[in-house]
Amino acid sequence: MTFPPEPELDDLYRELLLDHYRNPRNKGRLEQADVSVEGYNPLCGDEVQLMLDLDDGVIKDVRFLGRGCSISQASASMMTTAIKGQKVAKVRHLIEAFRKMIVDGKGADPELGDLEALEGISHMPVRVKCAT
Ligand code: ZN
């Protein structure tokens, strides 16, 4: 009888995560943000501030500022690329799909795009809060 292998991020996904961590997309400040929200993860000190520019129910622009572990910052970067230009209703759906994947371990929705790279995190309970 064999045991399943240790859950790990596969190499391709690890590369994608590192790329977003080293070259974060949409990082910076929106001067005229319609919405600004902050998230803090006391478990490892991750901080993310998200700023949105909304226009007629569409996320016209998005930026984030933050610091913390590679997972939290890569997740924030990937999320901005997934939601930019999308309708708010669609983004709600993406958030729900992301939670299902990461928190409930229900697998990735193809619409999540690069965020799918974080699926392996669902097997690492202590990092779930970093990703979300
Ligand atoms: Zn973290």
C-alpha cells in the first residue's frame, strides 16, 4: 500500500507564483479609488490594500499595495489581473469560485485563470489565509 505524495505545488505553478511575486501586476496606488479595502493576516503578517475604480458596474482599474509572504502577494497580483475589466457580478462569481477552490478544496474553475496556480494551497491549511 502506498501513501499519496506530500501535497506540493507543482513546478509550473510554483514558477507562476514566483513570477507574480517578483513582478507583481497592477501594484501601486489609485489616486481616485471608488473602493479601497484592506486585508490583514495576523498569522504571517501579510497586508494587502486593494483599490478599485468602478464605472457602471465594471472594474475599470485596480491596484494593490501590500507586503508579506510570497503566496499572499502573488495571490493579490493574480487576483488583480483576473478582475480587471470585469463586471462586478462576474467578480463576485470569481471570488466564490476561488473560495471553493482554496477553502473547500473543490477544484479549480477554468474562469480563475492564473489563480488556478494556487489550488495546491488548499492542501496547506496554514497558508489558506495567505491566499485568501
Ligand atoms: Zn502569508
